Amino acid sequence: MKNFFTVIFLSLFLCAQSQEISSSVSGTVKDNSGKPLPFASVFIQGLKLGVLTDDNGQFTIEKIPLGKYNVIVSFIGYTTQSKAIEIVENSRHIKVNYILKENVENLDEVNVNGKSKETQIETKGFAVSAIKTEEASLRNIQTNELLNTTVGVKIRQNGGLGSEVTYSLNGLSGNSVRIFIDGIPISTYGNSFNLNSIPPSMIKNIEVYKGVVPGHLADDALGGAINIVLHNDAKTNFNASVSYGSFNTLQASVNGLYRFEKTGLTVKASLFHNYSDNDYKVSGRSVVVTGLGGVQTPITARRFNDAYRSTGGKAEIGYTDVKWADQFFVGITGSDDYKEVQHGAFMTITPYKDRFLESDALLGSLTYQKKDLFTKGLDVNINGLYGKRNRAVNDTVSWAYSWTGERAIDFRGDEYQYTWRSQQEGGPTLAKIKRNVASIRTGVSYAINNHHKISANHVYSGIDREDSDALRSVLENTFVGTRDLKKNIYSLTYEVSAFDDKLKTSLFGKHYQQKTTSADPAIETDENGNDVIVDEIVSSNNNYNGYGFAASYEFVPNVTLLTSAEKAIRLPNETEVFGDDGDNVVANSSIDPESSNNYNLGFRFGNFNIKKHAFTISTNVFTRNIKDRIGLPIETSLNIDDELIVYVNQGSGTSKGFDAQLNYSYNNNFGLNFNISKFDLKIENQGIEIDVPNTPFFTMNGGLRYSFKNLIQKKSRLNAFYNVYFTDEFSFLTAQGSNTVGNEFFEVPRQLAQDIGLSYAFPNNKFVLSFDIKNIFDEPVYDNLSVQKPGRAFYLKLNYAINKF
């Protein structure tokens, strides 16, 4: 393997072109009203250089050699405009702005010669999807719902707003998939600041890496990574939105930025608030009322102990676009949430009442970014967090309840209490987990020339955890242990582009180090015969290595081969090792890391533009060879615990399959997208290879969009949306032999959910009003066994934005 990488390294180095004296041109493209035009085509006549403008109508074209050129800008429905520039030795950067006029004539053909930022990300060789959030931020769509429409991604939620969520990428799920916010692990922020609560309006875009994760996101992400990129534009702006809908669901967010042009001093802040009763109707085998004699009667009931509330915000002050920093911010992030718990891991005949969780976090942050620090090509990126997180579990009610919300009765008709004096077995609790958390990511990269780049990244994550319970005696709380987990991950990456940038490669290596420490007080007798309290300390310090590569080759314009591979390591996280009462997870200190050899091979066709038609097709085949997979125990019998779960090493196995995606648009008005994902996930259990249970193997998503211009008012726009989600049936249990009688009880049925929506943008483009109907046919939908998700729901949202004060 080492010789193989050496040959690749030398070949690419010899093929790469030497750096030339070059400059760059940047600017903005707007219409007559001053509105930015995103995705306008900007290209240098006579050169193979071009880009598409971003969301703000801005563009930058780099690596322009000396000479005189015409910079041409075109956009569907507008006249093409050309401006002359001259690149000389003392002009390293030129700015040029465009104002395009609407063209009343139809354009027969538009050639797009540039690539958007999302396209550039998706053509570097990794199996990655780049998701824009601008459209979703105007609708009643949560970040998790947006991710769930992405090819190869399956979001599994244990109920409504605020319930527990797991993420699956090409069959690898749970903690095998790492979630980041600007490169910082989202777990650092705690339960109260997560993808359930962060509104899409705070997010610039989302990057989904499947199987192979680049070095700049160095972490123990075995199955892939989801990186949430928050807005970082140094442009004065303001955005506010509020929505209300079914189940008394209220969601509001405000975010804005103000920059003082003379000094570069920048202040930005964001706030969000979410609330829902989550009192949607449920039915099924567990939703029954038990009457006299123990007779059970199926009913349709409303969830009555499932409310969710989250509030949070982030405030930062610093400098942008100054000589010593592109961005420098110090800030504070705070969040708080409250979540009622209706049942354990599964819906049961006797649901919970008055069991709830509370979480809060207060974190300080530091951000520093600078391109061309000290010398051209040297870039530095630092993101850090430090602070406290708390989580509490409240369960002190001993009465049993039924799905009517009233107290349950026994076969004699008498109300009864649990002998363990709480809703969940184990006894009453006011358990609290206090954590001191820290995470810092440092990245340094150096572009040797236009074709060679080397980068080093390091991420540190630390958790000091202390558990207590106010219902325990002073002596019991004195003997509560502490739990510490510290993790360091290093990566080194070498990137090469060759053959006129047709070939792009990335070679990387990673080093993983994790230390866990458990300290439990105990009584021992000293040499004088006295009882003394000592700490029994159990610690581990493990080190592992991984490596991989990604490569892409553009055979002809817009036809690209993509391939990537990685030996990936995933270390057990805090919850898997130490457990978590709030999520009904039992500790497992003996759990081992899991590893996998991940491979991807795919093609990307597009973006092709033929007259008014534009389309992109992408596909990827993959395989994951997994060792010591971490997950829930593989159930082979009906005797399962309906309240508690524990993570274990299931064994070794293989996931292999494919996914594909189609995006099509016509005349910038009609849009269609469709994706499909299908795979097999097998694992060796007790010497027998079986299909991994509790896994949806086949999913499809589709969507339609149509825009009506100048409806009711001139320069207004009405967008109509339709989305459909298909999940094939799967089983929580593994069939044993040919006798499958009774297994149908554990089948999650085939599902087809459909949503529709409308959004109306007023002429000034500051106000957008949207209306959404989710699950329009009120189909029963499940992500997990017997845990029903919300049915048909209606939401109305108003969004207000100012791009410039």
C-alpha cells in the first residue's frame, strides 16, 4: 500500500504544472432593482476559466495570466454583458461589477462555463452532497427534514419535534456518522443546541460526506460526516422568521450582522425558539386501554406527555476583512431545552406521565480565519469552544397511566402504582449530569503553487463528567464516580491537480488517540485498620492509524469520474461507554472501537444546459467492510427490553449498494429532483451471516417545484412544491431459520409520505409567506419500531429579510 501511494504521489507531482504569474477578478452581478443574481455565468473569453455567482451575486475568478480579456456575464432572462480588463504585473486583483437588464426575448441557449461552490465540492472525488438551504429557510422545513431528502441519507426520529434523532449514511448509522457545526463536533454543544433546534436560516450550506471523510474534518467518522456551515458573510444583513402550525408548534428565529466599514468591526447574533405540544394522534398494537378483567381495547389516542421547548442563541463580536484576519470572532453560545418523555425505547401499553428531561449549555467560542498569512498560499483556520453542559432527568411519579391520559386500572378496576415508584423501572430519580466540555479544531494549509497543496489538521475534544442524584442519600452521592473522556485526532493531507485541473487528488493520513478515565469512590481499610475512601481508577489510552485518498477526473467538460477509499476508525463515544439515563442508555465500559475499509466509485454528469433545459445526474456504488460494528444488540427473540438500550459490538460485516440522483430544471421555473438508495448490510452473528435488523435498506425521495412570476403583483414570485418520501419495509428482528411465525409483529411497514407547500415572495423580496401541508394523506409513518411519527400537519410561516441596512 505504501509503494502504491508513493507511485501515485510521484506521478501526480511530475504531471502537475508549474505556477504562473496570475491575478484574479471579482465583483457582483445584480439586476436593475439592485437584487443579486445567484448562479449567473461569468467567464473569461478565450480562457477555460469561469464560475457561477453565489447566493449574493458575488464571484471570484482566480489564476488569470497576464493579458487583455473580456469578462462576459450571462443569466437566463437577462441581456448578456461584457467588460474588458487588463492583467498586468502590478495589478494582482481587479474588481468589476455588473447590472443586467431583463431581456424580453427568449434565450435559445445559454452556455455555463463555471462551477458553483456546491459543484466544486461535489467534483473533488469524495462521495459528497452539498445542500443549499436558502430555499428551505423560507419554508416550514427543519434542518433534519432537509437532510432526509438527500441521496444516501436516512434520518430516523423517535417521534415529533425534539425527539431523539439518528443519522444513517449508506447503511452506517448512529454514532458512526459525525455531525459538525463549522468543523466542531455538534456533541460539544449539547442536547439543547442540535439540528432539531437550529433553523435553516442560520445555515449557509450543508456538506454530507459518505464513507470517506476529508482531512479538514479530521474525526473518528466511520460512516461519514455531516458538516453544517453557518453563515459567515461579512455583509450587513438581517433575517427574522416565525411559523405556527399543528400540535401548537411555534418556531421563531432572528439572525443578523452589522459591519462598520471603516474599521471592519463586526457584530453578529442569532436567536431561536421552538415549542410544540407534540400531541398528535397515534394508534397501533401498543395503543390500547386495559379494562376490567384485563381486557384490552385498541384506541386512537393523543400523545399527552411529549411537549418540547428549546431556546438558544449565539452572539459574536470581532473583525472581518482586515489585514490581520479575514475573520476573528469571540462569542458566546447559550441554549436550554425541556423535553417530556412519553415512553421508553418503544411505545408501550402503559405510557409515561410527568417524566421529563432538561438540558442547558453555556459555551465560549473563538474563531480565526486568515488566507495568505505571512506569505501567499498559507491559510490558517481555528475554531474553539469551551464551557459547561448540564442535563437532568426528572422521574418521581409512581402512578401507572393509560393512553387516555388517565390513571391505569388493574383487572379489578383499581388504580395502581408501580412498586419501583417511578415511570421507568429503576426507581425515582432526579439525576443530573454535569459536563465541562472543550473542543478546538486547528487547520493550517499551504498552497505550494496552483497545483500542489499540503494541509495539517488537529481536533481535540474533552469531556469531564460528574453524575449525581438529589434523591440519593448524602452517602450515595459521596460515592458517585466521575467520568472523563479526551480525544485527539490528527490528519495530514496532500492535494494535487494536474492535466489542466482535470485530475484532482487528495491523499491523507489520520491518527486517532482516545483516553477514558473512570474514578469510583470505594471504602478500603488502611494499615491502621481504619476505613478510608479511595478512588478506584480505571483508565485506557488507545492509539490507532487510518489513511485514504480521493480522486476525480473530468473526461470531458461536466463528465467526471469520482473515486475514494479510506481505512476509518470510530472510537466509542461518551454515551456508549458511560451510558446516559436521559436517553435510556446503559453503560458498557468494555465496548471496543469499530473500524471499516470504505470504498466509493461514482460518476457525475452535469450541469448540462441545452437551451432552456438544465440537468445533473450523479451515481455512486459503495462498499463498507466493517469490523466490530457498534450498535444495539441483534435481537433474535421476542424478549426485548422496551425501556432500556445498550450499545455493543455486534460483529464484523459488509455494507454494499448504490445511490443515484437526478436534478432537472426548465427555464429556471420548473424543477424536478429524484434520488434512490439501495444497499445490503450483513453481519456475522454467532458464526452465521445475517441481514442487520432495524435497518431500512431501500429508500427513494422525489420533489417538484414550479415558479409563477408576477402573480397578483409585478416582480413577485409564487413557488409551489411537492415532495414524496418512500421507505421500504424492514424488521426489528432477525428471522431465525424457516420459522418466522410471530415476526410480523416486529415489521416496520412500507411507507409513502407526501408533502405540498407554497411560498409567495413579495415584490421587494423582503417578505416571504409560506404554507405547508405535511403528510397530506395522513399516512402512519415510522422510523423506529412501533414509534409513530406525526400525521397530517399544517404550518404557516412569515420570513422577513434585509440584505443591506
